[in-house]
Amino acid sequence: MIIDAHSHVCAAPELYVWKSSLLASRGAHGYKSPFFSPEFVRDHAETKKNLKIMDAVGTDVQFLSPRPYQLMHGETPAAMVEAYAAAMHDYIAQQATLFPTRFQGMCGMPQVVGEPVTIALPELERCVKKLGFIGTLIDTDPGEGDNSTPILSDKYWYPLWEKMVELDIPGLIHSTACRGRESYTQHFISEESLAILSLINSRVFDDFPTLRIIVAHGGGSIPYHIGRWRADWVLFHGGTVEDFDARLKKLYFDTCLHAKKSLELLVGLVGSKNVLFGTENPGSGSAMNPETGRTFDDIKPVIESIDFLTEEDRRNIFEENARRLFPRLKIPRGAETASKQSSAARG
């Protein structure tokens, strides 16, 4: 089975039209979520994006979250941010209910610039306990480039770590928009690198030994700059390279890198048990790769082409790690797989 642990819902345009009105009015006309019939949600999933693309590339299951750059964490009032997140979560829950063997929900918490992280926890709890979601995104920079939010080693984040441990869910580090010098895609890399180093250089995993954190997009500058980070650890923290590498392996990483050599470097560094299949397809990698004739985010064939991976390594990346890190995952083994259908269709 091929489980894509990093994907975002292709919601109907009507939901984004409602968001535009919400943003323009700043909630002056209320925060009532739009209603979409099951027939409408089913038709959009089948004929537009998510299912159509999944079947084309052989993905069996996607963990769906809101599109991060749409989450408005840098906007106010907070009630507007919360209303949009709730509406998007309800839409994802509908899609997961209609296609229970193909989709699982991931929360996009309504984090708000200038507010404590606790503001997002009621919606996180609703997503998990009421909607059946299996994990959450973590925006390390709700201020969208304004440098106002503490790094992940700060006690600011401890209520979130406590809630994640209580709910037994993992979190996917994934920043949202950026209003500074970087595009939001460039900002992802900066925030992921900072997240990794701030966690490794902290007591977070000592204080929360069962906390499970996945870092999107292959971990930012890790592993490309691994030599610099090892040297920094030895020079400024008095540790050993072996200790740094052990702390790095307390984290997990997705495969959303779009290049074979990058994936080889990542898996070679942290091992197949710390890497989960994730594509963000469709997304910023959906441009056509002239070298392969496929889109950059068609990552399954790239992983299959890495010759040093064993069959066990591939099983870890494609399925087993997701099942281990997401204990609330409800899809049984042996469910009908789109990957087999796609492989047959490809010939």
C-alpha cells in the first residue's frame, strides 16, 4: 500500500469564495460555515483533483490537511482564523467519510499571530475526537515572517506538545505564508531548518519522550548542510557527532524533495525507518519534469529507482512508518490499492 502522509485537500472553489468574503468583511457578517452536500463533495473529489491524481500516480491513501498558505495565521481577528479552519476541517471530514479507504484527515490548527499556542488546541481536540483526524500540521511561524513567535525549544510550545502526547498524534512541521523577503516556498525551508535545530538543541524530547514530529520537504537544509550542523553541535554544545545524529533520528522526514539525489542523501543519513512517503501532490511540485516526462511530485517511481533500498526499506517508506507514527490511522491492511491498478495501467 502507498500512503502519502503529506498532501492537502483540493477543496471546491466555492469554499475559497466564502473565505474571500470572510476575509473582506473581517467577520462582520458572521462566521457561519458554508454547507456542501455529500453529492457535491463526492463529485468534486472524483472528477477534479485529489482522487484523479492519486489514481494516476498509484497513491492509495492521502492524509489531507488544509493548504497551509491559505490558513491566514497572520490575520486578525482570531475568530476569523478559527472559523476558516473549522470550515476547512469540516470539508476534509466529509471527504474522508465519503472515501474512508482513501483519505484521512489532518488538522490545520488555527494558530494566530500574537496569541499563545493554546488558542489552537480546542479545534485540534475537535478534529481528533469528533472528526476522527489522525494528526496535525504545526506552523512554526504564525506571524508569517515577522519573527514574533518563539522557536520550538521555548516553553511557549509546551501546551501543544502536552496535547499531542495526550491525543497520541504526530505533528507535521509545515509553515504557512510569508510576508518578508522570502516566498512562502522559500520560507518553508528556513522554518524547517530552524525547527530541526531548535528541537535537537533543546530538552523537548527529554521532557516529551513519546512526542512524534515529522518535518516536511525533506527537512529543509538537512541533510544537505549536515556537516555544518554537526560542527555547530560539537563546537557550541560540547557534544559528539554520534550524539547529534542520534538526536536527529528522534525526528522524521517526508520525501517531498522532487530529486533522486536529494532523496538518496536523506535516506542514507537518517535511515528508511525515519522517512515517510509524502508528495504534496498536487502542489508546488506539480510542474512537468522534462527529464522524466512526469511531474516533479510523482515521487513513487523515484523512490523505486534508488538501487540501495531493500524491499523492507521501501515498505517502511511507503506504508509501515505511517502506520507506526499515526496510530489513529483507520485504513486496514489489504484494502484495494490504487497503486496496483496504476501499475497495471502503466503496463
